[in-house]
Amino acid sequence: MKKKAEKKTEADALRAELATISTVILTTFQGIKVEEDTKLRRAVEAAGGQYKVMKNTLAQHAGAGTPAEKLLQNLHGTNSISYTRTDPVALAKVLTKVAKEVPAFKFKAGWVEGRVVSIDEIKNLAELPSKEELLSKVMFLLNAPAQRIAMAMNAVIRNTAVVVNEAAKANKFGGGAEQAEAPQAQETKS
């Protein structure tokens, strides 16, 4: 068992982390296998988050004075938390995928950007496009008008070249008309 000083140190370290996060998702892990837990931890870390299993009293003490305090009060049963400083959508996507694959892993509640959210809101968050997808869509939308202008300018140049080429073939320019009259004049002299 951990000594009281170790528990206090662990709670203080977690409190320092929780003070700087944007998202916390509270889950239950009862019945999850070790290899599933390992995959879960790696997936959460790959998404830029942390996953911890802890005693309820430790979570309550660690949450005191942090933005996630309301979420971590009055905990019952076996609980685990996942949290991130960066992208809440990426964390929700990873946890939702795990919840589908591992029936023992269930959502309890969440805290996102300053407010407590329900299980349904966490699932809706997981369905949103990721930050990278949204940025690529915005960049496409910003780039599209410039591409259209460039295409229109190229079309004007291309169309002008086609018209000039067709006019030259049809001898619509001054030099072609003089050459056409010269052979006719020679034929009438003979």
C-alpha cells in the first residue's frame, strides 16, 4: 500500500496536470483485460492525452481547485480518467473506438472546455472531424478562389491563342490576303 506522503505527492502531481488541461473524460474500466488496457493507454498517448486509473478519493483530492473539480466529486465504483491539453475530438475518437471494441469500457461523464458534458455529447464529439481535417477543409476553401482566378486567366490566354491560330489558318491577317491575290494576278496575265 502507498503511504500517505506518496498519495499526497501523486494527488499534487495530478492536480498540476489537471490545472492545465482542456478535456477530461471519466470512464469505468472494470473487467477490462491487461492487453486491452495497454492498447488503450497507447492509443490515448498517441492522441496527445493521458489515461490513469486511480482511487476515487485520490481523484477527488487531485481535482480540488481545478477546472475538472465538479466532474471528480462524489465518485463511486471503479473509475479511470483520460485527459488532454490539445484536441478533445482526437481523445473522444480514441475512447469511443475502444468502447466499441471493449464492452467493459464505458463512459461516465466528461468535461470539455469548461463545462461538464454527457455521454451522448462525448459520442457526438467523437463524430466531429479532427482538427487536421478541419484545417485542410479551411485551407481548401481559402485556396479555391485563387485556383479559379488562375484557371480563368489561363482560359483567356488559351482562348486568345486558339482564336489567333484559327484566324491565321483562315488567312484573316493582312499578309495572307496579299499572297492569295498574287497567284490570281499571275494566272490572268498568262
